Amino acid sequence: MSIADIRTDYTQAALSELDTDPDPVAQFAKWFDEALRAEVPEPNAMSVSTVAANGRPSSRILLIKDFDQRGFTWFTNYDSRKGQELAQNPHAALLFHWIPLEREVRIEGRVERVSSAESEQYFQSRPVKSRLSALASAQSQPVADRAVLEAQYAKVEAQYGEHPPRPEHWGGYRLKPDYIEFWQGRASRLHDRIVYSLDKDGKWQRHRLQP
């Protein structure tokens, strides 16, 4: 079979303007809960796209750790490639793809760091080995081989044991959305796309896009 012949016709559900909540965060919470109940693999996984100062985009998969009316929050190394790009251009795009439900959610907006207290609270809730890894890895920097990386981990494990501190270069980001799109796959590629955009008065406007 040719790659060009691989296709799936989406027939599970529909999405109309009347089906959606006036508040896009509430609508996201509804869909996220449905993804949890459907046991979608890693429903909290999302693609995070950033753009460097030279206009070159990059994407990677991360795990969302919280969302509310303030925005969508994740944690990472501030010195990583994405951290450097967010320092140059504090805007990002998130993409959730829940294949079993034939759904996507696209979220765009401005990104800011969360407070040190919030980063500290989450860091201390992580498994010890994950905290040690955050100390051992200079994320996105070259390393000679796996052995060097494991030696770095062994060093911090010997130094801190069960009580590794949060490094200053590790913490959270929160994206404050101004655009959220809910995409429901439909038959014959006539997909449903309901978009919320934030107007100049800070109110959400809802409309449909052609697929």
C-alpha cells in the first residue's frame, strides 16, 4: 500500500456551535474529561510549538500539568531549546490529538513563567528519580554518549540522595490563550471546527471554520 492510500474516514461524532460551552476552558475541561473516561493513551500529552528569533519553528511533545482560567501549564528546563525560544518570542501553540475520539484541540497564546513557589510545589511532588534527572541533564545540550549522561545522574544522586533541590533553571510556563479551536473529525473530510478567539474587550467570540 502506498502512503498516499493510508486514510481513515471519521464517523464517531459531530460538533455544532450549540454543543459547545460559551467558555472555551470549560469546553476543554469537558473534552479532557471525556478523553480520560475513554482511556485515551496519555490524554495530557500535547505538542508545544515555539518560534526562534530567526522565525524558525520547532515542536516537541510535553505533558500538561494544570489548566484553569489563568491558562495551560507545563514544566521544563528554562535553558532548553524551547526555553530559549520562549525567551526570544513569548508565544506558543499547543496541540492535543486524541486519536480514539477523532478529536484535536489547538491552543495559541502568550507564555509566561509561573511563580517560583508554584514551580517548587510541583517539583517536590515529582518522583525522586525525575527530580534527580532534572539536575543531571543540561537539556538540549550535546553529550558525548549515554555513559556520560548516566555518570552525571550518578553524581547528583550521590550528592543529594532522596532530597534533590529544584534547580533555578527548572520551572513552569503558563500559556494564556487568545485562540482555542475544537476539531472533530467527520466523514469525507468535512470536519467540524469550532473556534474561540479573544476580542479586544477580553471576551470570547465563537464561530465555525470551514474544514
